[in-house]
Amino acid sequence: MNLVSKLTSNQKIFFAEIIGTFVVVVCATGSVVLIAKSNGTIGSWFEAFAPFVGVCLMVYAFGKVSRAHFNPAVTVSYLITKHITKKQLPIYLAAETIGAFLGIIFVKNVIGTEAHLGVNAPNYSFPLWTIFGVEVLATALLMAVIMGVVHTNGLRGFSGIAIGGIIGIDIFFLAFISGASMNPIRSLAPAVFSGVFDNLWLYWTATFVGSMLVGIVYRKKFVK
């Protein structure tokens, strides 16, 4: 019997979420750093494409193990819909935090420190209510796609492409307004290591609002 088969379900979830969050955060923040390092040689499209690829791969790699959260806002929504238990909540949150921080350490030491390690930044030329609303919308769209694929096919088939795709679309079309984090731990990790905390409040409020709204709607419609 190999080591993997000896691990309990929660242990598998823990390590899957660490690895998955690590890859997602490296792709999301590292792409921003690389764009900044290239002085425009790499187009802004790469900021959307890299997370799309990273999320796709991690969903297919770990979807059957942990449902591929990699995001505390997703985890809280899954708690609302009873896809996970209260006892599992700290396992997910701890793993996501560890994975995100390891990801930023990797970015800092291997990719670079430009653009404050890829920290999210909204565009304050837009009204604050617009910025907040767009971040809520981006997260809600992500959560709706996740719930849709989980409910219909259990993270099989085109699920990775669907989830990665909505992340890429959100970033491509909405990042210029709100930063399109959709993930509070993706925002926290570069903020901690760069010391830039100015906009962290946005990504620790709007993301949870967006994911929880979808979770509440799903629970009322499908959970008894």
C-alpha cells in the first residue's frame, strides 16, 4: 500500500488544496510580475491566460479529491451549500493559506518582485460602488459556474475549462475596473509580502459577498 492510499480523506484534501492554491497563486500573481518585467512586451492578455491554464490543470488534477476550491470565498460558499462540513472548514482555509503564501515566496524568489508581487489594485477612476459591485459580480460569476458544473457533472468533462475560462474572462474584461481577484487569499499573500495593504479590504469583502450570494441561492433551490 503506497503513501497516498494510506492518507485519510481530509489529509488528501489538505495536500491537494495546498498544491492547487500554490499553482493558482503563482499563475495569477506571477503573470502580473512578468508583464511588469517585460515593460509591455508581454500583453495584458497574459494576466488572464495564465490563471486560466493554472486553474484548468488544478481542477482536473484535484477536483475529485477536494472539489478544487483553492479559494476561501469558494470554501465558504461550499459550506453554505453543505458540500463540506464545519469540521472541514479549517482544513481548507489552512491549506489555502499555506499554498498561497508558498506561492508568493516562489514568485518573489524565482519570478520577481515587480508590480508589488502582483498585488490586486482597483481603478479608482471609477466610483467606489462600481468597483465593489464589479468585484462582487466577478466572484458571483465564478461561483455560479463552479456550482453549475458541480451540480451537473461533478467536476468531470469540461469542468476545468469552464471554471478556468470564467476566471480568465473575468480578469480580461473586469480587472481594469476592480482588479478581478475573486479570491481573498490570492490578494492577501502578495499584500503581506509586499507591504501593500491599501486595497485588501475590497478583496476581503466583495469576494465573500459574491460567493455567499450564490451559495445562498443554490442552497434555497437545491439543498433540503
